[in-house]
Amino acid sequence: MTTPAPRAAEISRATKETEIACRLSLDGSGEVNVSTGLGFFDHMLTAMFTHARFDLSLECKGDLDVDDHHTIEDCAIVLGRAVDEALGDRRGIERFASAYAPLDEALARCVIDFDGRGSASIALGLVRPTIGAGRGQVACENLTHFFRSFAAGARAALHVDVLKGDNDHHRAEAAFKATALALRQSVRLTGATVPSTKGVL
């Protein structure tokens, strides 16, 4: 009996704005170690990959003296590419998935399709300009940008909608957790063929 190849990826990316090292395994237990210099962003990524049950090690050194944009955008690109690389030709995966996640009064929905292209529709409905404390705070607009950049890197159609909620921290965290649950379902191995009428994704 042939042992399946590990669905994992290791990516390093260096620009004048960020230096990122990432190791990802889709078939893990949710062991996550994230360090980006942005406390709230670390919190969101930890929630997302823990509940997806992916193993992740991610370290980013970014130009936080400028702002949080480059760090969040580049981490999203790298994480998306890592998922894409780990999926290979996407043979046998479920491909489509949808999930809801609540956090107290907030409720979020994520629908994903690993279609091989990459597009996103994101509606978090955040009201505050920033979330987080001190140097660890992030601009709310960059959380929306994270999902768009992640979808592009992962070559997936990603729809994330926060349906209700009064607290922006709760709304954001529910969105990341709903995405986690949809990711877990969509990459699950359920067959032996590429799940597409075209025969390729």
C-alpha cells in the first residue's frame, strides 16, 4: 500500500518590506506558532489555522514603522501560496465547502471553492478604524485585504460575510473562524480524482 505524499509546503519570501518564513501542513492537528509583530493579527491567524486543524509555523519581520499593511498583505500572499502548493493538483479534495461560526453575538459565514482561479467577496462590516492595542493594532481595512490576498494566493473563490454582531473584535474573529471551518472541509480528501468536469483545477 502506497503512503500518501504529505500535503505540506515551506515558503520563504523576502522583499524590501517584509521577510517571511512559513511551514504549513494541511493534515495536522492545529499546532500553530505565529509571530508577525501584530498582536491582533497573530490572534486571528492562530484562531484560523488552529480551527482548520492545519499545522503552521509563520514568522514575519515587516516594516511596522510604516504601518501594518505590508505585513498583513504579504503574510496573506504567502499563506495562500502555501495552501496552493500543499494541495498540489487538488486531486481527491472536497473542493467546495461552507461554514458558519458564531462568537457571542456575532455570526459569520464562509463559502469557499478551490476552483484554481482566485477571487473574493468580503463583507466584514467592521465599524472601528483599528482593532488591537498599542503597536499590535491593525487597520480594519487590512483584515478585509487579508482575505482577498489569501484567496488570490490560494487560487480559490472565497466569500466571507459577517451576518451580525455588535463588537468588531467578535465580528472579525467569527470571520476567521468560519473561514477555518470551511478550509478544513474543502481540503478534506474524499475521492481519487480531480473534482472538476474539466479534469484540472
